[in-house]
Amino acid sequence: MEALQEKTMEHIYLTSLSLIFATVIAIPLGIGIVRFSFLRTFILKAGSISQTIPSLAMLAFLVPFLGLGTLPTLVVLTFYAIYPILRSTTTGLENIPIEYIEASKGLGFSSLQRLWHVELPLAFPMIISGLRVATAMTIGIATIAAFIGAGGLGDFIMQGLSLNDSSLILLGAIPIACLALVFDYGISKIEARFQKRKLTRHKIPLFQKLVLASLSLFLIFWGGHTFLKEVEGTHNDKIIIASKNFTEQYILAELMAQLIESRTSLSVKRKFNLGATDIVHQALLKGEIDLYPEYIGTAYVTVLKKTQTTNPTDILQEVRTAYKDKFNLIWLDPFGFSNSQSLAIKKEFAEEHNLYCLSDLTRMSSYLTIAAPPEFLKRADSFPGLNRVYGFSFKNILQIDPNLMYTAIENYEAEVIAAFTTDGKLSKYNLITLKDDKNFYPPYHAAPLIRKSVLDAHPEIYQALSPLFGFISTKDIQKLNYEVDGKGLSPQDVAYHFLVESGLIDEPLP
């Protein structure tokens, strides 16, 4: 319940502040368009075209410049909320009966007086209708905040998709729908009160003024609180641990977080589910996060752009040296398992067609559909490299969220999916991974990756995490992944029970 309240307040804050920004921008811009008609075509067409830009694409574009968290989210939400308010403002002002304008001129109103006392009041119902559209749209789009650690109810939805947990999805979706209804009702009451005030010429009651003032103060203080949360990662006693967007990353990040919390005086802020390697890597370089679990092979190929593979020991040392010299980042010792990529198919399909190696799949690939996430389809150590080495020619390629690949193969929408050899969902869906018989993949040993400045300031982090080094076997991580993906347990509980059973922590976390 506490988490739901926190996420709901974050969602309200993001939505309210972006709507305020959009209104402050859109109404004056709409007035300018009406006053200077030569601006109309250009601005309204540009605004219309802007609505066709996918929100995730806009967010991905802003992250390298604005970083993660609240700021890019507010920019995106404000951007999409401007056009409905702008359009309704111009429509409302342009459709004011000419006799009202002429009457105000006859009374000697100046242009500003006419705008304030005649035009805006008459256009108000239309402006409000645009605000209602923008509000409903913004509340829905605000779920993208979950992709970059800005919070909100989208966190529940993303976690539910990642863990295939419909209850978590509903925990985010239902409050979002309720918020949309509540906001719409509130705006409608403001509109009704305004209309009543116009008819009766009553002043706004003191109670309503107090409510509006309280709401404004809430947004200011909550905004300040959120801003402080965004920058507190540099505080001496706060460590920000992040993860990518799949189960194993959640578990590894939780293991590190709980060990640090139990073995040091440091507090931990979790920024999980940040997406692909590029996003998390950039966040680490910018100091927006301090520590996350990464894979040696991913660093070697995706970040360092290496193609010449050597033995695992040489790759680990090369990656460590390059990261320290280029990025001032430190690789701690590996956890003990290697999570390689591969392609997976149903066990009965493999037995029927004698498919056990990636080379076996080559002869049938032209008849098959593969489902894979975007990162797999573009990374040099994934689909492009596999095609080059094995010569695949799949009939169809489905670009799909990594958490929905298993649904696709379960529903016979694909025969092949991208997979990881430690994935707990393999046993749940009765899948097997095909052997990399041409040794295409580099080693993918998982290890903590931390900023050097953080490790220098807090050497106790190394001591806290050292019990995990070389401790987690492939069998262990497969079991942990299955407990989340197969049994529906939370990554937090799975990590905690593993640490307790292993004797690494011996008392409940606060």
C-alpha cells in the first residue's frame, strides 16, 4: 500500500506539473496565433505533426542530453500536452461572435482589456475542453516515466510485463484510469464553477482559494522533494543501484542492494528496469546511478565495439582495463556464472526436426519466424553476427518486448526466440537453447560495475559484495530466475531468501 501511494503521488506530480507548463505555454501561443494570423499555418501544422512522434522515441532522444529521471519525462509530457490546449485556445478565440468584439470596441476597451474581459472568458469552455483532452492523454503517457527511473504508476505496469504478473499490471492500470476520471471530474467542476460565476458574478469563495493555494503548495514542495531525490545519488550515504529490464538483472541488483544495506551504513536507492545497455551505461557515466550488474561479453562487443574474441580470461582483463581508462569505471569480480545468448525453440519441435545446434537451424530458418527484442536485432554480438556466421534467412522477424517473446512462442506466433542460457522461463515453457557450435558468442560472465569515485569513497561496498564473487553458479541463477518467472515470486523475496539460506545475511532487513 505504501508503494502504491508513493507511485500515485509521483504520477500526480508528473501529470500536474506538465499540464501547468503546457497551459502556460499553449494559451499565450494560441493568443499570438490569433493576433498574428501568419503564424497560424506553420505553428498548428508543426503541432499536429509533433503528435505523430512516438513518446518513447522522444524520450530516447532526450535521455543523452537531459539524463534519466524527472526532467526528460516532464519535457516529453509537456510537449504532448501543448497541442490539444493550443488548438482549443485558437478555436475558441476565433469563434467568438463578431458582435461581441465590436461591442467591446465601442465601449472603448483596449486590446488587452478586450482579451481579458471578453475574449478569454468566452473562449474558456473551448479551452477547458482542450485541457481535458490533454489531461487524459498526459495521464496515460506518463507511464513512460518507468523506462527511465522517474517513477509513477508505470513502474507497476513495467514490472508486471517483465514478470508476467497480471496483478502488478492491474495495480498500475486501474489507478491510472481512476486518476483520469478524477482529474476530468475536477476540471469539469472548475468549468461549471466558472460558468456559474459568470452568471451570478460572485467572487471565488475563500474555501476554494485555499484549496487552490494548497494544491499549488503541494506541487511546489513535492517538486522540490522529487528534485532532491534526483540529485541525492551524490550524497555521501546514498548509493543508487540500477538494472536493465529483465528478471535476472532485478535479482542481481536486489542481491547487491540487500547485501550493502545489511553490511554497511549506506542506504540504497533502487532504479530498476532502465532498459537496454546503452541507457544504463550512459546513466552510469553521468553519475545518475552508481552501480549495476553487467555482462563481460556485452561490454566487450556492445560498448567497446570489439569483434576479435579471445579466451575468457583475456577478455575480462581487456574489458577491465578499457573501462577504467576510458570511463573511470571499475569491474568487480564476477558472480560466478556466464549467461550467454542463444536461440531457443520448443523441446518437442527440436526433437521432431533434430534441431540441437545453431547450425541445424540454418537448413530450416527460411520456413520459421523468430521473435526477438530490439537490442538483440541490432547488436553486433547478436542477430547481425549470427546471420553472418550461420547464414540464417528467417521467413519473418518479429521485433517484440523481451518479456513477451515467450508468449509469442507459446501461442505459436513464432517458432524461434532470442534467449539467455540462464533464463528461468526456459523450463516453464519447455524450451531448449541451441548449442553455439561455431563458438560465435564471447563469454558473458556477470559482474558488478561501479563508478570509481563511488568505490574510492566507499571501499566498504567491495567488502559487502565480496561474498557474492564466484558464489552464484549457473544452476543457482537458473533456479532464482525460475522462482520469479515460473513461480511468480518477487525478485526482492527471491534475493532475500537466497542470501539468508546461503548464510550471507542473518537477520530481516529493516
